[in-house]
Amino acid sequence: MPAIETPRLILRRWREEDVAPFHAMGQDAEVMRFLGPPMTTDDCRAVVVRQNTIAGEFGRCFFALERRGDGAFLGFCGVKPGPAGTPVEGEAEIGWRLARAAWGRGYATEAARAALDAEWGRGTTQVLAITVPANARSRAVMERLGMTHEPAGDFDHPALAPGDPLRRHVLYRIERPA
């Protein structure tokens, strides 16, 4: 499976050497603020295996995100089938997570645009995204991509317990350009 490349970034399959910087990112309370508790090394390794399995089965996943200039691991971005029990179940779901040092440089938008372009090339007609209502940074990326918030699709994430402050999610959608 070829990588997706932009002028500054490479979206590629995960490698074993991504586990350590992904774990460091997963320990950053600000990165994890809207995502849940800090991630252990085993959690991170499981994500790497799961995303590579998804890539093998579906031809895409939340790919590791690498900066072209120096090969630095920046996080992840891509499209995968949405999680069971949610409004995005089985649908093309776009997502990203970047290390805090990579914030504010346009990397998330650049990578997500490239992932969307690849998805349109696959013939996909719509792509969805979800996040918690308070995640203004991710919502801003969704809006820069041309995604539209669909309040009727907002939901309580079934993987999170009632009362969990991260349980409520908002739904965004973009249709394939004509």
C-alpha cells in the first residue's frame, strides 16, 4: 500500500519505531484532554497493530504521520471504518491526533485533506468525523475541510460510561465533491 504524501508530510503504515513517540504523545495530558486517560506502551502497541490490521483489510487506516523534512513522527491521520454502535459504524471516518509540538502548523488540515483526496479517489461518497463538543481544535479542522456539523447525529459514545465527561460526541460530514 503506497503512502499518501503532501509537500510536508507522509501518511504511512505504522512501524515498531513509532510506538515510543506515540506513547510519549499519549502521556501528554493536553493531547489526551478530549480523548481519555494516558496511554500505556501496551495500549500504543495495540493501536499500531490494530491500525495496520485495518489497513490490510480495508486499504486505509489512521496512518502514522511523518514530517518529510526530518522523518519526525507527528501523530496520525487517515480514514477507517467507524466504530460499532455509533452513527459512523462502518462508514468512512476521518480522524487525526498530533503531538503537541506539531500543533498550530496546519499539519492536521494538510494531512486530512490528503486523506480525503485519497478517499474520494476510492469512490467514497461521504466521510464522517466525530469528536467531543469541547474539542474546538478538531472541530476547527473539520470546518476548514468543509465538513458540516450535523446536530441530529450527535450521540453518546457507547464505549464510554454514563456520566463520563467525554461521552457526548458531535458528528460532522462531508460529501464527495462533484
